[in-house]
Amino acid sequence: MKLDKESLPERRQPGASSVETSSRGGVGEADWPPEPSSPVLESIAPVIERSQDVHTHLDRIREVASWMAYEELPMPDYALPLGAGETDPDWITDYILTTACADTAFTDFATQEKFAVKYAGREWSDSDGLFACVKRALDEGLPILDGGFLAQLTRPQMEKIFAANIELPMLDDKMEILREVGKILEQRYQGRFHNFLRTCSQKLYDHGNGLVERLASEVPRFNDVSDYDGQTVKFYKLAQLSFWFLHLSLRKSGAFRIDDLDRMTAFADYIVPASMRLLGITTYSEGLEKSIQTHQLIPRDSHWEIEIRAHCIYASAWLAQEINRLRPADRQIIVPQIDFRLWSHYHTTWWPHHLTKTIMY
């Protein structure tokens, strides 16, 4: 059932803070995660301060940190379907960044069935399933990492490449994305993402020349921003996630590095917010919770959707801080490790997450 914009709650003037503790209300300096900050974390401040339908509970974050701090929380081993002989950094860069262009929406909006595919002797679901499909296409000789090929993709080709248990959600939208990206690569970077990477800084943010900044500004599908009462909110989910994947894949070889990795935030998607609800770190208004439980579509860029994603980023930053406060200096973590911990435990849960038709996550 579709939730019409007219049925969304009318916005109210900011009242009680959307961040709750046992000792104080209101969002002050003490309620904001300290440095290192980032354009993403800074941009969500107006949402956190004015939210009416999503609330973060700092006391609950401290409770979760009190036991999660003693888990291993390692840097993830990258488990995508990379062949044993495929160690060329340029190939891996092209594989990850090209596939990331379509890395969005893996739950059927009508049936709630998740996208999954069998490849290399096991089943891959959600985002992993997408990467498996691209690897399968490469195994079959399709030059899917080449901009010239992408620019001419047809729907029958898309259906074959992403054949799985269900049709890949938003297949037509993803075809248009890949066509657009292919044209950009062909016109500016000799058809390959690794050529783009060589023109960027080794930082995520570097006065406009950083990895995330350049990807978001030059490839529209990565420009993941929303307007919240006249304020621009930056999420950059796929841009950050792409470079996190690259970091995990190439860090041991030293072929790729990010000098300001600690400025990376949570990858605000469907699953991590659901995990926050299950852990009691965030709670939603009655209307929003009912809409999620009954599988109603929440429009992209609505206040509900923006608040869900913003609080995911905010709560993850706080959780990482509280965990680090309890861990020794040689076991400090960064936010993406928290993101992975939550996503890996909950991405196959039957508990409903919010449904938004969007190309951004």
C-alpha cells in the first residue's frame, strides 16, 4: 500500500529534543559526537535538533556500548565474489565502483521478498547478490566494467545479468543509472573508474578534490543529498560505501589508501536503522512505526525518511564513541566497523524495515 504525501504528519515547530537522556533535554554541545567530524555529520545537525518522529536514546547507546565494546569488532574480511587470480587493483576498483552504481533496493516493494542469487556454490543476498551477478556476467565474458558497454545496456541484457530469485528491484532505474555512468566514464575517463580514481586526492574530503566530493559532484547517482526545511542534508551513502569496500579489498596490498578514514560515517540505508530500532537505540512515532510495520511506502525526501537516515548516522557516531571510551588505545574502532557489525547481524532479519523507492541506497 502506498503512503501518499498528503497522509504524512504535518510538520510542527521544534519542541522537545529528538535526543533523549535521563538527565537533560535539548541538544547541546555535550549531545554531539566530538571530532573527527565530516560534511555528512555536520549536515544532519538541523535534522537531529528538529526531528519529531525519530528519537535517539543516548542512555541506551551507553548500555549497548557496555557489552558491544567487548566484542572483537574487526575490520571485515571482504567476502564479495572475487576470484583468486583477480588481484589487479585497477580491476578491483572498476568492479567495486561500477557495481556500486546499482547497489540499491533489494527488497521487492510488493512482496517484501529479498533479492538472492546462487553463485560459486553458495547463495548471495541483497548487495552481495548484486556483486555476485556482476561477477557471473564477467565470467561469461560480458565487458560490464567498460563505460562503452554500460552506455548501451538494454533491458534484456539487464534481465540476463541480474537473473535471480526475483527481478532486481527498480531494474529500469538501475539500467538508466548504468547507462548514464557509462557515458560519463566514456567521455571523461577512458571508460574506466580506475582512471577517475587517479585524478582524486587520497582523502574523502579535500577542499572539493576528495574522493567522496568528486564522486558526488561528477557522477549524479552518487549525489545523495536531501532538503530538510531548507537545509541541505548530505548522506553520501553509496559514495562512502564504495570507498570503504575499496579500502577493505586493497588495504593489505597497500594499493589504495584513505588518509581520513575516521571521517567516514554510517552508511544510512534500510538495515542499519532497523537494527537501531531492535536494539532500542532509536524509537519512532506511532504513525511512522505503524507505516513500517504495515509495509507502506515512505516517500524519498519526506521528513520521515530523512529523520530515519539522519538518526542512523548520529546514533552510530555516538555508539562508536562510547565503545572507544571503554576500549584500550590499540583497539579503537571507526564508525564503519559498527555499521558492519549491525548490518551483518540484521540484513536477513524478518523484522520489517522502512520501504522507500530510491536509487540512493
